[in-house]
Amino acid sequence: MFINGRDVTEAIRGEEATRFASLVAKREKVRSALVIRQKEFRKLPGLVADGRDMGTVVFPDAKLKIYLDASPQERARRRYAELKDKGLNVSLPDLFQSIKERDERDKTRSFSPLKVASDACVLDSTNLSVGEVLEKALATAQGKGLLITN
């Protein structure tokens, strides 16, 4: 992702940004303003949106909703490997605890809580490779007639 020509991908995916996003999302006025802004990104032919309430709040009428999940243990393991690859000194137990706390906070917030949309395809990636997840997501899109192949 770029802002004013600067690549901010790492910054918005970092541990601090992730934790901050969950805390900010608890504030209804802030979240409401963000949802309005997020909806402005919807344009033809469509978009891929990543977020904990994309299918339930931001784009509830989306033609395809994939709820990508994995066990907290696996998510912590993946995050640990990612951060270690960047040379950061992190604790796997601390990451696991942080993920569990964020999940609980997001599931129980009063406004826009984390939940699976009733019409979403749940894709558990716990034991899948990135390639396998992509294959399953593409198959789901194709099954709904949303993927054109040559």
C-alpha cells in the first residue's frame, strides 16, 4: 500500500499498528467515520477488502465473502516467523496471548463486532499453504461465477 508515493505496507501490518487498530475500532465514532471512507473505495469491477468487518459492516452486500481464519496458535506461529525474519526479537507466547486478547476484544466490542457473515465461505487456513488457500479462494469465486478463466 502506498500513501503519497511512499510504501507503507510494512508499517500498517506491524504489531503496533495491528494492536492500535483493534483499540481504535472500539470507538464507535471513529469506526463509523472509517466505514464511510472504506465504502468509498467500492468501484467496478470490484475490489478485494481485508478486514475483520468487511463482510458484515463495510460491504454486507458483497457477492463473495471469504472469512479467512486459522487457529490462534497457527496465527501466532506465522506472526512469530514473520517478525523473526525481519530480525525482531519476539516471544511466541506473548504473540499468542496478544492474538487471543485481540480476538476477544474484537468479538465483544459493542459496535461492529468481529463475526462471520451468514453468507460467507469460511476458509480455515490452519493447515494450508498460501498456495492452497489461494486455490480454495479462487475455486469459491469460480463456483459463484465470479472468476473468468481462459
